[in-house]
Amino acid sequence: MTDTRPPASLDQIVARTEISDLLYTYSYHLDMNHPERLLELFVEDCEVVYAPNFGARGKVAYAATLQGIGTYFKATSHHVSNVVVTFDGPDRASVRSVLYAMHRYQRERPDGIFWGQYHDEIVRENG
């Protein structure tokens, strides 16, 4: 099989690392129950979809979905891997990654183990 893609630039190699770090930082702040730090990672017109009929459009609505997260979960552990980045411009990329997450609930409910994928559109604003 012949790879016909143009070689990655140094800027793209650096951006791939920054994007991976962004996904890992998101998971860390989610697991540490830092909703204010999670919000810092999103643009004003974000759209977040966690499941059918559960998500938010815009940062204000996303902040509302994060309220009380510490009263719902005793602990979570999100593991992100297999990060694939496709650049859509110098400041925009489409990203697919694999998620493995464990949830321990505050309420009487068995622990949950989840597998899935993140499909993200990453935008760099103001550097």
C-alpha cells in the first residue's frame, strides 16, 4: 500500500501532541470533578453530546450540565487512546479517539464500565 498523503509539517506534529494533551486534560478534569477547568477547554459555541438526549449547545448550557456532577459520581476514571487527527486547516482538526471509562455512582447503582469513541472538532482560538 502506498501512502499518498503529504508529509506532516513540524507544526502539525506539534499540534497532534497538543490535541492529545487536550483530550487527556479533559479526562483528568472530568475525573477530578473540576467543572470550571472543563469549561475552559471549550469555545463559546460548543456542542457537547454525551448520549442521545443528553448534551448541551453553548458554554452556558454545558456549564449547567456539569452542575452537581460531584453529587452524582463517587469517582470516574476516563482513559483515552488511539487518537487520530485529521487537519481541516491551520487552526481546525477533526479527531477520533477511543474511550474506556469506569463510573462509581453516589446512588445505589452498580459500577459502570463503558467503551466508546469521542468524535471531536478541535478549534484553536487566540493561539
